[in-house]
Amino acid sequence: MATAGTSNRRSDQKHRDTIEPIAMRVPEACRYLGIGRSTLYMLIGQGELEYIKLGSSTLVLTESLKSLVESKRVARNQAECSPS
């Protein structure tokens, strides 16, 4: 019979074994941001997202996606004070 400590250790181990990808393909990057393919390519074209080409594959850097989200983030008090 498994104890609570045993199941906690398994969940901790599973969490540690999860490796975040350095880069992701365009469809995954779109899902990650919740945007469409054309919007993603527009952001790449504007230089807001870093990408690499490996053969015919376009890979968007995960860190670049996170940086984009952080740069577009609006503080709560800013959003409440800004005119609509």
C-alpha cells in the first residue's frame, strides 16, 4: 500500500523529469501563445520573436515566447487607470 509520502515523491520526481523545450515548431508556439499562425509569422517578421531554421522547419525559441509575453504584460493598476 502506498503512503502519502510515497505518492508525493513520485509526483515530485515526475515534475523534475519534465524538460522544457528550448524551441518549438510553429503550431506549438501558436498554441502556447493562443494566437494564429499568421500572427506568429507577423511577430517573427517584426523581430519580436527569435527563431531558427533547421532544414525546412521553423523553430521558435521558448525563451523568446516568454519574453514577448512579459513585455506585453500590463500591470493591473495600469489597466484600471488607462482610458478606454
